[in-house]
Amino acid sequence: MKHLLLCMMLSAAFVPTQAQVSTSTVDSLPVSAPTPSAVRFGYFSYTASLQAMPGYGIAAKNMEDLRAKYDNEMKRVESEFNKKYEEFLEGQRDFAPSILQKRQAELQELMQKNMAFKQESQRLLRQAEAETFKPLKERLALAIQKIGREHGYAFILNTDENTVPYINPGMGTDISPEIANNLK
């Protein structure tokens, strides 16, 4: 009940102020300001815009090279582990119990180190990717904000991964070409 009363009071407070707006006040508003009856919005593909930016190819190549280095190291440590495991399997019948336990412990420790390295390398790759693409993403965000302000859009949608399955082109504007022009 209190909520309903509060809503009625707030709506009553806004009615007189809206009625007092003169046409001279409306005429002084910037052209890009949206009218309450027509919400304008823009839409674009974030991924396509990011990939079209100058510098994206270099950043992607640097990340590919870094991934290749980590992949090569993972293959090397896996190969080393497999070799030691094969040696263990071949000699386990001849090992004394204490040597057998020592070799098993070595293999287990090596396997744990390899798993830790893999997890750490994945974390470092994510961090490197974030740092590598950060300047590009910041430039893209600034271009999007600029276009949004210039055109008076209420919001701008990212159409990647089918997040927006339908957009009425009469109500929204594809800003992809404008973003590309702003990023050149």
C-alpha cells in the first residue's frame, strides 16, 4: 500500500513539471536528444568491429606466437613425462620396493608440476590477451560512446553470438560503418 501511494505521489509530482515545459525549452534541446515517444538505438558486431581495427592483426599474431610457445613447452614436458613413464613401466619388475616407490613419487610429482604449469600458462595467456587487446577495446569503447552521444542513442546493442535475434531496421541503426570510420 505504501509503495502504491509513493508511486502515485511521484507521478503526480512529474505531471505538472512536464506540462510547464514550453516550446522554447524544447527548441533549445540538442538535435540528438531522443524524444520520449521515439527511442533510438544503434547496433553493431563487437567482434567484427574489433577485428577490423588497425593493429588487431599484429595483436592477434603476437598472441598466436605466445600460444605456440606455451604449446611447444607443454608438448616437451608431456614427452618428458611419457618417456619417464615408459622407463618406469619397463623396469618396474626389476626395481626394489624402495626404488619403485621413489620412481612412482617422481612420476606423480612430475605430473602435478605439469598440471600446475598448464593451469598457470592458461592464466598467463588470458592475462596477456587482456593486456594485448586492452588498448584496442578502449579505442572501440570510446568510438561507440562518441557515436552514441552524437546520434542521441538511448543504447547501442552488440549483435554478436545471436544475442539480439531480431532488430527492426526502422527503429535502430547499424552503426558498424560509422564505427569503422571513427577507428581509422
